[in-house]
Amino acid sequence: MYCAKQVKAFCYKQSAIVILFILFSLLITLNVLFKPLSNVDNIWLDFATKQWSQTHQASADIIVIDIDDTSIQSMQGIVGRWPWPRSVHAELLEQILQQQAKAIIFDILFSEPDIYRPDADNYLAEVVATANNIFLPILHLNSDNTYLFNKLSDYPKSLGLRKTNPPVNNSKTIRANLLLPSFIPSAAWRLGTINFQADNDGVGRVYEIEHQIGEWAIDSLPTKVARHFNATIPTDSEIILDWYGATEADSLYPYSTYSYAAVYQALSEERPFISEQIFHDKIIIIGATAAGLHDIKNTPISEVYPGPYILATALNNLLDGHYYSRISKQLLCFITLCSLMLLTIGLIKATRILPVALGFSCFALFVYVTSYYLVSLQWLVPVNSLLLILTLYFLSVLVLQFLKRQREYSYAIDIFGRFMDPNVVRQLVDSGQTKQALQAKSCKVTVLFSDIRDFTTLSEKCNALQIVMLLDKYFSMQVGEIFKQQGTLDKFIGDAIMAFWGAPIESSQQEKMAIEAALKMIEALELFREEQKLPDFNIGIGIHTGEAVVGAIGGEQRYDYTVIGDTVNVASRIEGVTKNRCFILVSEATKNGCADDFDFTELGNYKLKGREEGVTLYIPRRKDREISDFHF
């Protein structure tokens, strides 16, 4: 029951922060579930994946034959302009097959028959039909007029279409615009899709395991090849690509690459580098990087990354079983909400902003370092959006705390500004004890009484206005010295000053500070007498330490922060003993609290008014000072 009341009281006092905590917790949950800030997260993750890609190499078993700009130009004099007759690809295939390549994958669409060169199409179809390791791409184009295309159920089984389990929508007849190599007999088809979709920020990061068309699914081209090699296929619908570093320092791409024209001419002329069986037991990808063929994609590695290398990367990932995974939403949400809770506790408990800001900065740095390291382990942890939300929460709470602190400071200034130095008031606000300080409590205090000697005689020599001006200057000077030693001004009693130490801020040095203030007051008195030309202007100061009641005392309309008790009476009586003896006298209790900080001379034991037992009094002075300096 007590704990419940404490929690309820805490929530009431911190209601604004509690509301903010709930709102930002909801915001974090929505961000994790629906990823509205995924583009922000991708900025960091793309950087990390690109950096780590340089640390591991792609498979040496994958080779790219590149139809680059040089090939387009150099082949023009041999076979004409692009697109080349498909017999060119057939000739190349025959030569590579002789070297017993593991697989040959085209990243070139053969979607329409060549009506001007049907023999070339037939030649390529015959070569493809002779081998079981030649793979061709297909592309699914979205179209508004799907009724113009064939039903998926009407395609031959060799296409590889299958219904998903359970079906997505078995009540509709699905049609789709598929770009197929129709001139090749369906029995020779080993096809896969090459639909590479970019994320909503225009950057491609994932490759489909299978391409979904309504209730139907078909393997992507990398998956088709991976199944051919009996690789383990992930159960997810897509993989996040794990990119590879370049093979050489001056290269942009991670796979051994040969120009199509160079390979074609070398095979035709039986040049040495081809006769070395460089394609033996390799996976060959034939694709285009020529600018005019538009097979360029935006990826984390480069904004102009050629499609054949994306295909090679996806295949490499599937064969090796290395690709990125995302941390679960539940775990990510739990970790972030715990971080939000710890940040909230830190902000509420902290008395200064700088340590919290440094702590939050260190936490953010730790999160980035951890995320960067996890990328090397194929784990992607989005941090940008979550740290952005935490930062907004951090700033929002700081604003609330600042406004609250300003209200508390204004309140404290109204209450304590008349009695204490502003710096001490700020300490009180920082400690969060302003309201508690007003409550009456018994504690150890050191009380100082200061009174002007023969003030009545002085009043007779000056008019009232002169007396008021004189007291104003004197009080300002002496209160300034009290404030410098973090004392609390209790009140002015006519020409007397009452101050105390030990409340509202506790201090183990209260006796030392009280005596130091008294010594400073005597030094300031010397200057005051010279300035005002009052050589006979003297004061007496009495100091005593003991238990007293401190707090706001008075009625609802008016109250003062004051100290009451026998300790106050003793300090007042000690001040009276100083007359015609010395400037400052302190009790034994005060002396014992700072015996190592000052030298003390015992004046004697005095029986004070209202007390049966005598009180031993001492004259304090700084180390190595003459006692006459503090004696009349």
C-alpha cells in the first residue's frame, strides 16, 4: 500500500513527463511495427553494409561475361549493331559448354522472336536444349490490361509456377504479362524472374526468393540456380543482400569479369587465355553493363550498380547461406522501451543537464558501435529512427524540466531571495528541496548575532534620513559578507543582524563559514568606518552552535523563514558579552566544530542570562594573527 502511494505521488508530480513517456512509447512501438522512418534508418545501415562489404570477398566460382560499351562498339564490325543475332550467344554457349562450366546464366531477356533472323533463334534454342545447366531470365511487367495476357494456369509446368499454400486469392483467374523466351521449347526452360524492386527510397537492398503473382509463385533466377545446386533455400520471401568488396583496388565490382567481345573473339580465334579452361567448373553470368542497355540499379554500394552483379550477389548469398537478417520487432521494441525508461529515470534524478547529455551521447555512440558490429555478423539493427525519437524525447523532457526548474527557481527566489545568496538558492533548487525546506524541522545550526555599539548615541547626532542611509550601506556590506559564506539572513532587528548556517542547505562546515563571515564583517567594518568617517562605529558579534527549529513560521497571509530555540538566545547573549571586550565571541560548541581552522583564545566562563550553567567563550582569529586585532 505504501509503495502504491509512493508511485501515485511520483506520477502526480511528474505527470507531464509520464504523459510524454506514454506518447513516445507509443511512437516507438508504431515506428517498429510500421517503419514510417525506414528511409532514415537506411542511411546508417547502407553506410555500415558498404563498409563491411570491403572486408570479405565474393566467390571465385562466379564469373561475369560483360556486354560493356567496348563490346557494343567492337562487335559492331563483326555481327552488326545491338541487338546481335542470337546465334552469337549460341556460339559463345557452345564454346563455354566445352569447358564444362557448372552453370551458365543469362541476365539478358529473350522475350521476342527475331522475325528477321529465325535461324539464329533456332540455333540458340538448340544449344539451350542440349544442356541442363543453362538458365534464362523472365520478367513480370505490371499492366492495367491483364485480360490481354494468358492465364497463369495455362502456362506449361516447365515454367515453374505453383500455387502458394494457403492460396492468396483462389476466387480470381490470374493473368499476367510475363516476358518469356517463347522461341525456346518449353521443355528446355530453366527460368527464373529477375524482378528487382527498390525500396521506397529508390535503393534496392533485397532480392526475392520467389516472385508472387496473386496466388501463384515462381522462383527468382538466383533461387532457380541455387535449387539446381541443392542449396538450402530460406523460408522467407526475400533476402537482404550481403554485398562483397571489389576483387582489385582499381575495380568497382566483386567478381572476375571478362568483356563479352574479348571472350567471343578469343574463343573464335582459340586464344591462349580461353584455352586455359578458365570457365571450367565455374558459374558464368552473361549480362550487360553498357550504359545504353539500361541495366543499372541504385544500391547501397553504388547508385549505378549493374544488374548482372546484383544477380551474382544474390546467387552468391544463397549458395553460401550468407545474407542479412533483421532483428525481431519484439526484441527491438523491448530494448528501445527499456532505453526510454532508463533515460526517463536519468532525467528525473539528474540535477544537472551536462552529465545527462554526456551520458546520452555515450549511449548513442554505444548504439552505433554495436549496430556497426552486428552488421559484420549479418544482423541489421535500425538505430537512426529510434535514436531520433529518443533524442526528441530527451529534448522534450529537458524543456519540461527547464520550465519546471524556472518555476521552482522563481518560487525559491520569492521565498529565499531575501535571506540567501542567489547561488545558494540555485543549489537549493537543484537539490529539489525548496518546498521541503519550508517545513519546520529540528537540526543543527550555527547562529550569528551582530549588533552596533552605542547606536542610540549615533542616532542623536544624525537625522532620521541620514541614519537610514547609513544603515542601508552598513547592512548591504555585512549581508554581502554573510552571503559569500553561504549564510542565511534571518532578520534585521533594529540595528542588529541575525543570520545562521546549516539550513536550508545542510553543511558540515557551518561553524567555519560562520566564523569566516564574522572575520570578514570586522574587516569590512574597518573600510566602512574610513569611508563614513566614523572612527567610533563598532559592532559586536556572537556565534553559537546547537539544535534549533528552522522553517517557515507565521500565518497564511505572511510568514518568515527563521530559526527559533535556545541556540538563538545563547548567540544573542554571547553578542552582549562582547561589549567593551572584543569584536567576536564564539561558544565552545562552535569552536569545537572548526578547532583546526582558526586559533582561539579563551576569554573565560560566563553565566548568561536565562541559563544556569556557565558558557565558555573564545575569541577567534586567523592563524598567525595577533589577538589585539580582534580586541577593543
